[in-house]
Amino acid sequence: MINGFGLERIGLAALRLPLVSSLVIALVTLVALVGVLRLEFSGENIEILRDGSVELEHYDELLQSFRNFNNDAVVLMRIPNLATVEGIETFRELNFEFQLDDRVESILSIFSLVRYASPELGWQSALPAEFQTDDEVKAALKALAAEIPSSQSLFSPNYDSAVMVVYTKAEATADNQVQETMRGLTELAKDFETDSISISIAGQPAIRADIIHSIVSDIQILAPIAVLMCALLSLILFRHPVAMIICALPALISVLWFLGGAGLLGIKLNFLTNILPVLLIVVIFADTLHLYLKWQNNSDSDATPIGSISSTIKQVGPACALSTLTTAVALLSLCISGNFGLLELGLVGAVAIITGYVCLMLVLPTSLYWANRSGFAPKQARARRLSLVAVPAIAVLKYKKTLIGIGFVLCAVGLYAHLKIDNRFRLIDYLGSQSEVGQSEVYIDKTYSGTTPLFAIVDMDASIKLDAPENEKRVYDTTFAASKVFGEGSYYSLADFAEELKKGGGKLDDRLLDEIPRELTSRFVSINKDKMLVTIFSSSNLSASEMQSKIGQFRTELANSGLEDVVRITGYPILSGVVAPRLMDNLRISLLVAVILSIFMIAIAARSMRLGLYCLIPNLLPILSVELILFFAGIPLNMSITVALTVAFGIAVDDSIHMINQYMINKERHDNLTAVAGALKEVTPAIFSTTLILSAGLLIMCFSSLPAMAVFSMFVILTLVFAFLADIFQLPAYLALNLDKAKVE
């Protein structure tokens, strides 16, 4: 049988010392409950992309030299007609109320824009303090759009909406405060809503608050329902409530241990690590079912209850240990991506999976021991009847070469799709379709070119004055390059202020610059006045290849002007169009590493390189089949799908390991073909019921308000289904090739 590297001895020790095991389980669970009360959550999304690259260095330079744009919330007011006295004054009053809020540092809106009146009068508000008629309002807004082009990013051309950028205080947007801050600002906005006026909040703080809300909702509501669904299906299959409890306990307690451990160690759950509780449910529940069904079979033949539990652990425990290790390896392979967020997911996930196995080996034998002492005896399970599913798989074994050929063809086509699928990383992909924040993001992206613009950091020549012609030329050449790629009016910079000064008879210099409020100049000039910032509007709804093309054109235009050494392009579009796709390419490499390491581990555990290689195609097929569906459906890969495929490979290997383990046990007593057929009859009920039960549980998670979780769950379900088909049709075909072998190598 499979070598479990001795890890199954944990279960045997628990069986020998059930009282000690019970006390350990109770003590660790109580400590975990304390940790759960301390559990924290993070809504970070851009930080997940951090990989130590030059692009992230430029992004940090942007936030440190100018302002932390990640604290900018965007308040969107939709109104029948802004260009009326009532409309403009309502928006002005809304601005005033937000400005007075203790959580707000400053506001950028049409009311904070300034124009240079004259050298004597200096800077004045770009809009009058009050309006008398609707015509005055419309004329003022038209003049504002013409004189200060950047103002067009603050109100819509047809005057049916306006935005203000609310720069919240850093402490107000910390993970433990951001939800309350957004809730308070939303409540403030509600005082201005009517039947015709709606107000919503978007931007980074709102996105983070929405993500945290979804994570908490999943942990508190959906995950328990998913476990309950799995337990109810177990009740139907095993026909006894005690059996249901026995099968549900290891998964439930392992999730509790993970959440408690995270709370005690200060590990915050984010939209990536949020998948780990679901992953634990999948892996631990699957191994639990394999052990329970084997115990039922052994109970019929073993005279002593303790003996049947012990033989079950010895026969199936090693396979469970190996499947745990291969899943841990798949998670650890994420670490080679170089990404900090995935490094955390890989390390924490691997520890969680291994801890889950320890939990399984303690809880299940102990539960079976006490259940047996209480008089519980397993009934004939309906799951045994599922061996009929193996009948067609056994029947087609005679066509093993054809089956193998089909597998190779599907693999080849899948590999082509794997190389051709486009990538995409969008913040709105991590917000629910019903999320008000997500809907606002989409609207703002269409109307105002998005809430996450592209930035060009322009170095100034420190040896000359800021307003020297050479420095001015750098800024103007950068804006000219931006206009050629992104269109006229798609940018704003300090050049807008310079033009305004010229109209009033002035000229930009340090003194006049200091007279402008810092909340405005921080968007254009660095704290030390050694860098200028050009903000470029660009849709956040572009695919990675489209964004890379735009950025490539922009860099070419900058190079043509000799600016390639003094201008750095950064911002969210760079992260989504360059860093995220590179990250996903690295994830594909990590998947390859996971495949190689898993096959190698199976070969060592089975003491046969041939058996290890037999698992290659059957376990690549589920992943490549999913990618094939994505390719033909025109769905680009995002981070959630890519991580799901990597993690799902570790899960897919689980069924193969149990099939090979049973095959090796049978091979000791039967000829090869009988051993293959016997393994199919023995293991198919377990892997079919596992696939059925886990798919039902994961289906619950598909209703998560966090799309990352819904996508992860959906693709794990697809992978489980394809893994089941591959393991009853593909893997046995390879095992049947051993017909002429006297024994397994």
C-alpha cells in the first residue's frame, strides 16, 4: 500500500489513548474558540499584488511623494439636473457636511477648484459663492469645463451626476475602522437622498470595507451552511445521525482550529486566505469519507470494533497523509510566485492543511471509539450501492489504449488553451454584482474614466527653478504624449494651474504654489517639489493585453520625447495590466512545480516511478479541461481562477492516491486486472459520494457576495467533477497496462 511516511500513527495513538486524545481535542478547541474571538479581517486588494518589483517601487513612490491615493473615497451623487440652483446647492451642502466630518481630512470637488484672478486678488474659488438662476449655474459649469479641463472629471457632461473625492484620515481607513467609517459616511449621505437623488460611495476605502463585509459574511453564514449541507447528505448516505456527526466533526473542528490559530497569531483573513476554511472542508471531509466507508467495510469482516478502526487507519490513513502532503505542496508552490499575498496564502494554507490532517487523525478515531462504546454500529450504507457507477469504467478497461489516447489529445488541446488564455485583474471582479460599491465603480468608470487613474511621475531638474522652461517642457511633453495615446482631455497636471495663472497675468512659482491648499497641490507636485504628477484617465475595464498595449504606446511616445529616464508610469492600471498578469504567469509555473512535486511524492510513497507517472495525465486533465472551458467561453483568467486551479490540483490528486492505494492492496492478492477492477469497486463509492457531497457544500459558497469565493468554489466543483471522471476512466486505463507485470514495481 501507499507509504504515509508514518503520519497515520497519530490516529493509532489516538485510538490507543482515547481519553487523552479527547482531552487534547477539547483543550485545543477551547483555545481556538478564544482565538476566533480575536480574529481580524483585511480588505487589502492592491497590497496583495506586492512582489518587490520595480512597478511596486514606483507605486510606493507615488503614495509617499504625493499623497496616499488609497485613502480616497469617491462620493457619487446622481441627480436629475446638477445645472440648477437647487441641484448645485444640494451638492455644495453635501460637500460642506462631508468636510466637517471628523474622519475626513480634505475634499476635492468642483467647489474646491480655484482660479487665479490677478496678482492683486490671487487665488479665488472657481465657482461663485451662490447662484441666483439656473442659467447662471449652467453658464458657470460650462466655463469651468472650458477654463479648467480637469474639472470635467468631477461632473458629467449632461449634468446628471457629480463626484467628490473624499480624502479620509489614515486611522479612519485602517482594517478595524474602515467598515465603520464607510458606514458613517453612508449614513451622512442618506440625509441628502430623495426620490430623485441617490448618493453612493466608491473608491479604495469603500472597496476594502465591502470585501471585509463579504469575508465576515462567508465565515459566519455560508461556511456553516456548507458544512451543514455536507452533513445532511452524509445522513442520507449513511442513514444514521451519529454517522453524520462523525463525518462532519473533523472538518468542523479543523476549520475552528484554523480560524482560532489565525486569531491567536494575528493573521488577518483577506480575500485570498478566505478560501482556506472552504479548502479545509473539502480536503478533510473527503478523507473522512474515505476512512468512514473503509471502516464500514472492515466492520463486517473484523470481529473486534477496535480492530476494525485500527485496520482502517493502517489501510487508508497513509493515503490520506499523502493526499494532505500533495495538497500542501500545491499550496507551497504558490510561494515561488514572489508575491507577498500568495506567499502568505501558501505558507498559511500548507500549515492549515497539515494541521487539518492531525485534527482528522485525532478526531475521527476518537469519535469512532466513543461511538462504538455507546453502542453505535454502522448500517449498510447507500454509498456502497454507488459501486454500480464503476461498472461502465470496468467495462471500458478493454479499450485502455483508446482511453489513454483520448486523454493525450485532450491534454494537448488543454495545453494550447492554457497558453492562449488572456489575463485580467479588476477590482470590481472582487465586488459582488449586487454590491452598491461595485455598481458605483462601474458607473464612474463609464462616466468619469474610472476611480483608479494612471499616473506619470515626472522628475524635475533640481539644479534649476521649478518654473524654468526646461522643467515646464518635461510636463508639457508628458501631457502631449498622454494625449496621443489616451486622447485630448484625458489628463490633468500642474500645467492646468500654470495656464490659469497666465490668464490672470501671473506665472507659476513657489510662492503662488504655496498659496494653493495642499489637498489640491498634493495631486500635482511632490512634497519636496522635485517631482510633478500627470494624472491620466483610463478605463479600468481593459484586459491585461489591452492595458499593456496602451502602456507600451505611452512609453514609446515618452521615449520619442527623450523622457524615458525622467518619467515613471504607475498606478492601478500598471498593477492590473503588468504586475497581475506576471503574477498569474508565475502561478502557472507554480502549478507545473506542484504537478512535478506531487507526482514525485506519489512515486516515492508508492515505491514505483511508473505508478507516479501514471497519475500525470489523469491529474492534469481536470485542470486543463477547466481551462479549455474558459478558453472557448472567452473568459479571461483572473487571480481567483488561477489560485483555484493551483489549489484544485492538490485536491484532484486525492482521488488518485486512494485509487492507487487500494490497487496496491489488491495487487498483493490478485492478478493485475482483478486488482484494478477491485480498486474501482472499492474506491468509486467513496470518491463519487465525496464529489457529490463536497460539490453540494461548495455550491452554497457559490452564493458568496465575494466573487473571489464564488469563483473559487465554482471552479473547485468543476475540477472535482473532472477529477472523478479522470480517476475512474483514465487512471485505471494506465493501471491496466501492468497486465504483464508480476507485481507493482
